[in-house]
Amino acid sequence: MEQKKIMPTKEKRKLLSPKLDVVFQALFGEVGSERITKKFLEAILDKKLEEVDLSRNIILRREKPEDKMGILVY
């Protein structure tokens, strides 16, 4: 039986820049990313924060590119 060598595929992944609004929002502005947001703010402000609450985010994330963006107004 002939053995085939499995060659690893080199997938080119395009990294998105955190300078893009949508990427920045996904990284630092959604529930579940409080830890990274807190560390980011502490590094920028050079100050310790007790907690970061992202549950009151007013921007609704689009699930599909064709969806419209929503902003909640309190």
C-alpha cells in the first residue's frame, strides 16, 4: 500500500486591523470582553480600574453584512 505524505496547507489569513471601528468594537466593546477592555484602559490611563461594565453598550452589532446597524437611545 502506498503512503501519501500529508503536506500542511498554508492558509493565508488576512488579519483585520484593530484601527477599524467594527474590529475595535468587537474587541473592546462587547459583553464578554471586559477583561481585555479593562487591561487596555488601564494601560492607556496608567491607572487601576475596579471593574468595566459593558452591559450598557448602545450599539447593536450586525450579524450579517446586509443588516443595518442599530443604536439604542435611552
